[in-house]
Amino acid sequence: MVDYNPKAWLSLIVHSYSRHVMRTLMPVLAFMAGFSILVCYVILDVFHLHEKEFHSTIQMHSLLGIVLGLFLVFRTNSAYDRWWEGRKLWGSMVNNTRNLAHKLNAFLLKTDHEQRQYFALMIPNFVVSVKEYLRRGVNMHDLENTGPDFEERFKNVKHIPNRISSMLYERVNELYVHKKLSGDQLFIVDKELKEFSDILGACERIKNTPIPYSYSMYIKKFIFIYLITLPFGFVTTTEYLTVPIVLLVSFVILSVELIAEEIEDPFGKDANDLPTDQLSVKIKQDVREILLQA
């Protein structure tokens, strides 16, 4: 996630992300520039239509621009809703891990270092596994080892976060069986353990449910048709100035679509994705401070 000062206008204008967007769009902009030059050359220098009382008009593009603007607003709003929901879920993850750590710290004996160490490692392990599962998949080297049979528990397991959640339930139940937790305390801790699965499921819903194909396809076709016909609307009026006009309009429209594509999946490593790496580190620090330094 990009760290920036929203009040520093100049730094925002020249920010490196702007250069990233420009590099991404450069092939399309180069094509539009070449296409616009070709249209201007054919109409102005080959057929000389501007000398034959043939006048192009932008009225159609003005009307289509209103419709296209509504589509783009809906597109960016839908993508931002997914991004913001993901941020709220990870905010719940932060709060949930702290609450669980606070409760275990209160319920476990101060001298029970083994159990405290286990939860101080496994709670952050769940968070890290969720983060990586929503990206490329979980690497066991990203997790903290809690014992000799730790890696054995994950052999042939495809859904690592589920297994870690199950292991947390198992350990809490063992504490209850061995009278280290009362029935009431077990019931209190169950709320946070259940919340872990709810947060994971909600994140999976965002990750695995893209914008409907027909909607995404249609808006891209609409943008393509709008931009490819744009030079014909300006050519006899602005002549070769049509080229920079088309490039500016193309840059604005395509930038909005590019931003929407980037934030609709907020769990990756793009510049505008959620800071899940930083949140995971923060959770690990907080949980260990609560359980091991109390």
C-alpha cells in the first residue's frame, strides 16, 4: 500500500505511482497515437475531406461520454467497496487476535510458559497463513514452528489456514480437558476462534468472486469502441491536434479502469493493495507482547 501525504499536491502529481501507471498504459497510448496520426493523415492529407465541407462532430461522443462516465463510476465504486470490505475484515483480524490474546493471558497461569508460547506463535501463524493463502499459497517457511510434529500436521493439507484454526480449537479443548480452562472460559474463547473462520471465509469470498464476466467484458468493449472512434469526431475540427486530445482522453479513461482492476483484488502486492504484510507483523508483535511479556 502506498504511504503518502494527501495534502502534498506536488508530491502526488510527480509520485512514482504515476510513472507506474504511465508505463503500464504506454503500449495502449502508443497504439492510440499511431492510430490517431493515421486517421488524421488519411482524412486530411489523402482524401482532403476537411476541404469538401465534410465536418466531423463530437456530439455522439459527448452523449456516449455521459453513459461511459456512469459505467466508470459504478466500476470504481464496486472495486472500492471490495477494497474497503477487505480493509474492514483485516481490521477485525487485528482486533480479534488482540482479544483472544488478552483472554488467554487472563485465563492461563503466568507460569504456564509452554501454552503461552504456543498461542504466541500459532495466532500469528494463522494470520500469516491467511495472508499468503489469499496470494500465491502458503509456504511452510513463513510459519513459526511450534514443536517436533508441527510440519507433520500439514502434510497433504491444501487449506493451511483451516488446519491452523483446527489446531487452535484442539489446543483450547485440551486446556479444558486438563482443567486449565473452565467451561465458561472455553465458551468465552470460542467467540474469537469462530471469528477467525468468519474472517477467512469473507476474504475468500472477495478473492474468489470477481466482477461478473459479462459486465467486465462489456465495459472494456465500450471503452475500446469509444476511444477507437474518438479521432473521427475531432479530426476535421482540430486536425493534427486530434492526436494529443485523444491521448489525454485515453489516459484518463484507461487510468480509471486500471485503478479499478488493481483494487478489486485487495490482497495482493500491488501498490494500492491492503498492507497485509505490515498488519501481520503488527499482530505478531502485539500478541507476543500480551502473552509473553505480561
